[in-house]
Amino acid sequence: MTSDRRARTWGLGVLAAGVAAVVALSAWQPWSRTPGIDTAASGAYGLGSQPLSVPAGADVLVFGDSWTYGSAATRPTDGYAYRLGDLMGWDVTVDGVRGSGYMKPGIDGPDFGTRASWLDPEADYDLVVIQGSINDRLQGERGYRDAVSETWDRFERAYPGAQFVIFGPTPHEFPVFEGTARIDSDLAAEAAERGWWYISPLREEWITPANYLDMIDTGVGAKHPSDAGHLYLAEKLAQALRDRSATTDAGVDAPLDPAGP
């Protein structure tokens, strides 16, 4: 009887250890979902105060981090920001600095705020898209929204006639780091205060467990979009801008039928 009890106890211990191992493996997998992000309850998350009205052949600035730079694309000019210009028929100026964020200096340039103070005062952009950044995910919450607000103030002073769209951080790994989710919420709140459109690839689930390995180069690309990923992001961003546009001459065709392909 004693040996039977020991055998049963040992068996239960092995089973518990196995379950724990499976749970730990699931937590490690890069395609696991992130708890705490209610994508179904987005509601009015990211709504701008006015529809976009971007003319055909518009001058557009896309400003951001390494994703905007075109990291992991075969050539940086194959990155999503360049492809966006091709898709929309826009003259796009790309300003991407690897590693840069609102609080974090980049590899080949400073933080967003400093870069914003260096913007070309002679430019006359119809639309400014400010992307990212996951690079601030380890910087902490303290001072973050102040840095965002000061940076956006500089953009507004430089281009008072432009329309602004904030293009939030796109997941580069799963589970999504808590700091990345916080950044997404903070940027959405700041954009709402200004009546700017906020596009959240995180909440809209552009990168999911189902397409992660097809869109993100987890090898030499260091968790940046592959060529396919950059094209996909350009197409998703183009559609998001169409959906927020009030015009059909925007170099942006009429909004696509949601029921279509």
C-alpha cells in the first residue's frame, strides 16, 4: 500500500511538472497572445476629430524609428514608408532613425524631440505620419507623455497647416512587453487630446500569432519586418488612411468595401 501511494504521488508530481513546463513554453513562444489588451473593446480608440483630406500627389512626411528607416528590408528603400508613397501616389519624405524614441536616442540620430527641432522649416507637408516607438518600452512611464507632448508641439509649430496621424508601435514579439502596451495607450490618449487620428497596429491586430513568422524577420533582421512584412504594413497603413479620409481624390482611391477581398 505504501509503495502504491508513493507511486501515485510520484506520478502526480511528474504530471504537475509537465503541465508547468507546457505553461512555461507557451509563455516563451514569440507567437503567444498578450493578456490585458482588449482588442474587441477598442470602441472609439484613436478617433480623430475630422476626416483626413489629403490631395492627390500630396507631400507627406513619415517620421519614426527603425521600422520607418526600413530595417531588415532587402534595401531600406523597400521599407513600408517608401512603399506607402508608391501605393498612394504621394511624394513621401522618410525620416527614420534606428533605435530612436521619444525618450531614447537612436543609433544614428537623437531622440524624437531633438529630431523634431531639426525639421526642415521650408517644407510644406499636407500630411505628417509619426510612427512608433517600441524603443521607449524600457524607459519607464515617468516623463514619457511630457516628452511626447513637447515633440508634437514642435511638429505643430513647424507645420501648422499639416494634418497629423500617429502610427503607434507595432508588436515585434509576443507576448507584447507591458511597456509597449502602455506606450500604445499613452499615445492614443495624447492624440485624442489634440483631435488627431491614432492608428494602433497593436489593437487592430495587424501582427498576430498567425502571421508573425511570415511578417517579422526573427533572424538577422532582429525582429523587424521582412520584405513581405514591410509591404504588408504599407498596405495596412494605406487602407487605414483611406478609411479615415473624407475625400476620394486623395491620391487615395475611394475607401475599399469592407466586404470585399
